[in-house]
Amino acid sequence: MKAAVVVFPGSNCDHDTYHVLKHVLGADTRFLWHGDREFGGYDLIVLPGGFSYGDYLRTGAIARFSPVLDGVREFAARGGFVLGICNGFQILQEAGLLPGAMLRNCGLKFICRHVCIKVECATPFSSAYTPGEILRIPIAHNEGNFYASESDIARLEENGQVIFRYCSPSGELGDAWNPNGSLHNIAGVVNERRNVMGMMPHPERASESVLGSEDGRRVFVSLLRAVGSHLAAR
């Protein structure tokens, strides 16, 4: 099993994500440069957080044209697993691999703090959790306000594609616990095939006790298990 962490100009969570996959969980992990148009041999691709291309124009708008995205699209089309974290989520939306768009936070300020999110359902990215479980994971973004049309939101809800929602420590939903104004308190979604997921909170920053929380580690555990099962079935 081989994992790739994509590096864009302005990525700042690439080494954090690499560390969790390689040193915490023991996966064979490599960096993948944004200019690499053709690549093969990977079983998992992660687009990390940061500020790709300085977030000029809007988040992810320039990164979507990086040569590496051609390969990521083909990889996802073949059923490969792709995870986008924060800026990686924004890039996947801009690339058309995930629904919706990210608006400025409702308070128009950058937010960097721990939040609580609720696990909505079991997917290849969340199977190590129990639906309804509350996680404490940090966010760090200026444009994390998830938006989609009413019909797209309805489709996400009907298909069970909402994986994480912002909530209170006891699991309540509402504006008071929604840090950025995201519709339906959405913090993470998966595509219809359930092989591409994006989430705004940073699980790599909550994967070791020294960081104050290990609640994010099981995102990667779930994903590595799913990749292993996929490889075994081939």
C-alpha cells in the first residue's frame, strides 16, 4: 500500500499529514509534486491543507489547474481513494470532484481553534468511528463556509453524503456551534461513489495525544483499512 501527499506552492500541512500516515500509522507514504502530470502506483492520495498559490482569486481556484489534478481525477474515476483536508477540500470542489463551494466565514475573520464535530454515518473515511460520536478537532480557515444549492443540499442529505457536522460538545446542532456559517452545519462530505471526501477540520492536527486530541487519527485509520480491503478484493 502506497500513499501520496500532494504538495502545492503554499501547502503548509503536507508534512503534518505525511508524518501521521508514515510515522504514526506506518503507511508507505511519498510526496507528490503539483507539477507531476503522470503518476502511478499509489493507492491513496491526500490533498493537504494550506494556502495553495496564496489563495489568489479564491481558495483552490488556481490549484485546480495544476497538472497533478489531471492524474487525481483519473485516479478517482478508477475508484481510487482521495482525501482533501481544508484547502484540499476547497481544491476538490473547484476541480468538480466534490459538490458545493466555500464562502468566506460568516464573521469574515480567519478562525483557528478546536471545534466539535459529529460523525453522521459510516463510510470508508469514517468506519472506525461510531455514528453519533463527537470529535474534538481543530479548524484553521478563512473560507470554510460550505454552500450549495437547495437541490444539491437535499441530494447530499438523501444520499447520506454528509459525514461530519459542527456541533456542541454534547452533539447539539445550531448556529451557536457553527463556526463559519456552513449550511446544515456541514464540516465534511463524500462523493456519491464514497471514494472522495473533503473535510474542513484538520484530523492530522489531532492524531497524537501530545497535540491535545487523538480524535482525528481514525479518519486515517478508516481510510487505510478501506484501501487495504480494496486491494485485497482486486
